[in-house]
Amino acid sequence: MSKYTRQIMVCGGTGCIASESEVIIDRFKEGLQDIGYEEEIQVLKTGCFGFCGQGPIVKIHPDNVFYVKVTPGDVAEIISEHLVKGRRVQRLLFVDPNTRVKLEKHENMGFYQKQYRIALRNCGFINPEDIEEYIAFSGYEALGRVLTSMTPQEVINVIKDSGLRGRGGGGFSTGLKWELAAKSPGTEKYIICNADEGDPGAFMDRSILEGDPHSVLEAMAIGGYAMGACHGLIYIRAEYPLAIERLNIAMKQARELGLLGRDIFGSGFDFDIEVKLGAGAFVCGEETALIHSMEGLRGEPTKKPPFPAESGYRGKPTSVNNVETLANICPIILKGADWFSSIGTATSKGTKVFALAGKVNNVGLVEVPMGTTLREIIFEIGGGIADGKAFKAVQTGGPSGGVITQADLDTPIDYESLKGIGSMMGSGGMIVMDEDDDMVEIAKFYLDFTQDESCGKCTPCRIGTKRMFEILERLTNLEGDLEDLEKLQDLGKMIKDSALCGLGQTAPNPVLSTMKYFPEEYEAYARREKKITYAIDEEKCIGCTACVRVCPVKCITGSVKQPHVIDETACIACGACYDVCRFDAVLKP
């Protein structure tokens, strides 16, 4: 039993650390020591709570009080008011964006009420740098059960029966993938964790690795046992330094306790893991390109078959699973296939983690049962559209997905339903757009990303996406015409039909889907009509020149510290001036 009467849990995810959560932890420790409470109240660093838009978050147990947007300057007040006097610090409580009611318990917040956490079960509840806390939450029990009482085929059967499908975007049966690798001949096999999360706006896998790294290590060991692999590799982009650090800490602790290495649980099973760093190439999210990168080759995909289960890393049978997929393994082993398959829809079992971002009130990580509708996620969990604006569209699947409009908001989220309306599950990015967003600019943003990230191996992707981007640039610069819209459609369809890998084949999706649902915006650009007229409020403009510096066509004039003017005949309505102005001086109707 803990000797502490209270615990202060402080978010230690990347976003909160960037907002000085580690300074907050130090301030709490110093403040408690100053009043002699360090033996009674424990300060803990946890993983991400998920409510990223409200960070840094401080949660106090057993009071179950949830403070948001905490700064180092707030610590002294929390100590003196809450911990000493027993009063809530009202100004730090979460305010519901719709009811304007202050809420102190997370279970009363719309953001959490419809969530069902399986992959994120320990994030925000344990210290990810302490293996004993993971063990206290049933950590390594699944591995112990597998190694002492199950055969490899029994493990595979449980995962197959659960209906778990790959959460990286492909949606392939995880159990079947393991079985194919297990049946491939050879004694040298590998299991790889794909942590090369590259979608703009996606941070699901990073948060799991930062908040619960042992869940992935344990699952990899289980997968290794099931398919006959003694070696695991984690391919992670070097841009995730905190996740890498916590993985290394977790592996060291697991080895010290005999949970990685030789003869685990006295079973005779040997298994260890190493980390391989990637340079951050989007194409390396594709499994064959990832494997080539790990081998020291160019990160380029190859045509399948052979599949990695037959010939993968170093030409040996290999199973590649993404972080979120692996985070589901241990609960399935402990609670059973029937439990997991009872969650979700007929073809998409379990839950899915989404990175909910964009123009919503509640930004953060969301884990919901498959079959939850987009409307529930955006308007109940997400709290609706920010600033009272109207919903316009939501992009799912990142650069590989498409936009979904108001007409399809009641679509249940599963692999088949999203594909049926022209989008896809993808790895889990979900970006919400409001009435002010320009859909042509949105499509151009995604295509700029994919054409830049193309590995260049196949002509359709290397050249085709570049030409599509050039057409979009002509249109948004009011230099295009209606023929360009036909060229965009034709190019997009050609690339989808002929690109080598899945990333190239899906690259045109953001353009094709926005053209389908918002043709009038493309036509307005093609006819060189201005949809939006920007102006400057002379009374609010202080002449800071910020708008002048970002204007791509130099149509804003004015002296320093004097009101500026926009030349509407030259303006291309890109909105850069509107975005950069800190004084609300740039107006649009």
C-alpha cells in the first residue's frame, strides 16, 4: 500500500513538456518540500492524458480533480489552496465549451464520456519510466500466460478470433499476418514495430510509446513467440526523441527483470528488441520501404509478392505491425477474443485511436469503439466547431484520405464505411474544417506534402503528383482555366491506377474528394473569380507589417506604424494576411 495520501499526476507527453510541464513537476516537488509535505504527497510524471488542447494537465488523486492549462506560476496556488486548504482552484477547472459549466472530474467531460480506452488504457495513469507501475496494471501478465500455458498456434488463434485488424491503415488481419509468418519456412524470423508515424496532424503512435512503452514491448514478445521470432525491431523516426528515450528506458528495465533476453519466464524462449532510427520519410510507413530503410538501403517500396511474411528483413520471414495494433494485443490475451470482438462492428472489431485536430473545441487523442459516428466524435467528444463557426468538412486518413461533408456525418467509423464514401481510416488523423477553410488550398497542402515525400521510384507518383501540384498552384494564383480541372481529374485517376505502392495510389485522394464535394470552389479559381474579399480595418491596424511580409504577391502596402491597404485587384485571396494578423485588423465577410 502506498505511503502517500495524495498523488499529483502531471502530463509528461511531448506537447505538455513543450509547455513547461517538467518545470511544473519541479515546482510541485520544491513547494511540497518547503511545507514539509513531500512524504505525504507524491508527484508523478505520466504519459499523455489525451486532452492535448487543454494541456498542461494536472490531476490530483484521490480527489479526482482535473486542472487544465496549468503554468509553473499556478503551482503555488494549487498547493496552498487545494492541497493545504482543501479548496478547488476554480480558474483552472475545465469549462465546457457549450454549456460554459466548470467541471472538475474528467468523467463528466464530453471529451471522455464516449471514449473506450484499450490501446490508450495506461496513458495518463502510470509513469512510463517505471516498469513497476506497468506491472501493477497487469503488465507482463499476458506474456507470462502465453509462455507458460499456450502454444504459438493458440496465441495466433486468439488474435485471429478477436478480429483485430492492422491499425496503420491497411486493415489486414493481425492474426493472419502472424500465421503467415509462422508458416513460412526458416528458423530466423523477425517482428517489426512500425513507429514511423508521418501523417500531418497524427500523433497516436508517438503518444502510446511516450505514455506506455512496455505495452508495445510485451506485445512484440508475444508476437515473436507466436510466429517463431527471437528478434524484434522498432523502426521509429528520429524526430520522436522522447518516445525513443522512454523506449530505451523500458527495454533496459525489462532486461533487468528478465522480461526481455534469454529464457523469459523460464520457458526457454529467447527474445530481445532493438531500436532502428528513421530519417522521417513518409514513404517508409509502407512496410517494404521501411524494411529497406532498416537494411541501410533507400527507403523505396517493392512490388508484392513476395510479402514480408515470406521474405522481409534480411530476406527472412517478417511481420510488420504498427504501434496501435500492438497496444491491443495484451488486453486481448488477458480478456479473451470474445471480449474484444464484442466491441465494434461486424467487420471492424475493437476501438480506434484518432488524433482529433483542426477547428474543434476539444483537440486531442480520442479512442472510440469502431462504429462510432463522425458526428459523435466531432460534436460530442470534440465539443463542436470552435468560435461558433459552421462545420464544413473533416479529412480522415491524412494525405491518403479524403474529405467527408455534412451529408455523411452519421457514417459509422469502420474500414468499409469510410472507404464507401471516398475516404479511408488511415492511421487515424482526423482534421476538422470550418466555413472559412478553402478546400482547394487544403488539397494543395496535402499534395504539396505527398509530392515532396514521394520516393521517386515510380513515374506516376514522382512526376504525376508534381504536375497535379503545379496545376493547383496555377489555379490558386488565378492563372488557371477550366481545362486544368479536367487535367487534375485525369491525372489523379491515372496515378491511382498505376502508382507502385499504396502511398502513391492514394496520393490524389484529397484532390479528387474535394473536387467531388466542392466543385464550385475549383470552378471559381478556374474562372479566376475571387470567392473571398479581404480588407484592412484602419482603426485596428497598427502598421506592424506582419501581413506585408507574408503576402506572396506583395499586394499589401503601407508605412510602418500606419494603417495598411490591400490591393484587391492583385490579391489572390490566400488568407495569409488574415492568419498572421494578431490585432484582428484583417477582415473578410
